[in-house]
Amino acid sequence: MKTYSLQKHSNYSNLYFKYQRFIPKIFRSHIESSILTFSSAGEIKPFDLCISLGNYCLPAMTLDILNLRKYSFPFDWLSSVDLDKNLDWIINDFDGFLSYPDLVFPKDINCKDEHIRVQNIKTGISFVHDFTEDSLSEFHSITEKYKRRCNRLLQSCANKRVLFLYVESNPDKSNYQENGEQLLSKLCQVQIKLQASKVMLVVLHHQKKESGIINVFQTKNSSLYFYGSQKIKIFPMRHKEKLEFSLQVKEILQTIAKQTPHTPS
């Protein structure tokens, strides 16, 4: 295992978040875009494709804010699935990912809610942004949507440098670094399965005190990065909190980029 020291962003960003409420809303989106977009001048991305691995909505939302999420993938808006299991889904072609007999629907459905929370009792997956009712017709429609997303993940990574982002939403979860070598071995299987030229996985887990250190496990074509963050929070998050977390992810990616040889796919 090796370590990288997190390279912090400029004070300009910190000043913006500190005094954001005094800035007219009409100017905020432009300023936030300049602060958060990863593909600014002089930054070389060590990846071609960014994919959320869950375990809830924050990673996909963060990639959106950083202008790095270009397509929809299966884990974007799901909840409650462990990293280890998500890697297994990829390795096993998402076999058994969505089955109607395994779904548990809420007993009382409020018609005012845009979506209902549906849990797969066999896999532990919670669908929070898909179902509106308990019906086979809707299930078949959602199944087709997830088939497209799963196939897109399995088929779009060949010969690409792929970055996965996973955020642990449970502050009591055991430290993933204890199983770093085991997870790296599984990540190597994912790299082979996807025929990717390189696979990188950034794992952010809750930590009361930030050390500013990124712990790294890697082989020639697979890299695993761990960072403990105070900024991980369960929804709902305020807009400012989402932006501050996204800035931290950008800092992590910038640090990784500066440590990674530039080898375009």
C-alpha cells in the first residue's frame, strides 16, 4: 500500500462557499461551474469514463456536478448495496439483478409521493427513484431500463480507462482498507471482465477526523483509492454541502491525476 497527500483547492473556492449567501443567485451557477468542473485548462484526466458504484445517490449526483457523468448506469440511483456485492454484479453479468418475486412494496402507498421505496429482499438493493406502484406492467418497463443500463456498463468499457466512484453512506461501516487486497483482487476481475485498459476505484468512507491522506492499493491495470471524509452525510443534504463534497472529490481526482502517468486510451 502507498499513500498520496490530498492536494487542496485554492482559497478562492473556500471563500466562495463561506460567502455564498451574499452572492446574487444569477452569478452562482457560473462561479460554481468554474470551481467544480474537472475538465478545466491544464488538468489531464487519467480516465475516459466515470461510473457510480453507489451505495446511494450521492456519487452519481457528484459526478453530475463535476460534469463527469455522461451516461446512466445501473447503480446511479440505487441504495443499500455493499461495494463487494456491486463488483460481483459486474463480474457475474448482473445475473438475477431484478426479479419481481423478490421485491417488497410498501403496504401504504401515498399518491402524493413521486416514487415509492421498493426493496429486493434477496439482494438488499433498494429502488428509490423507479417505482410508482406495484404492477407487472411497470416492473417490465423498469426491468428493460435496467437491462439497458447494465448492458451499457458491460459493453462500453472496452479499451477505456474507467473510474468508479463509491461512497459509503453508513458511518458505522467497518473500514474498507482492512480488506484492501481482497477488494483489489476483485477489481482486477472487473477490469478483465470489462476488457478495460485500466480500472480505478475511488472509495470514500465516513471518518470523524480527516487525515488528508489517500491510501492506495494497485496493480498494473487496477487501482483502488481510499479516503476518509467528514463531508459524507445522509440525505437530505443542503445544496452547499453537496457542492463542498463535490469539491473534495475533485481534489481527490486531481491528486490521483498528478500521480498517474498520462497514457491516453
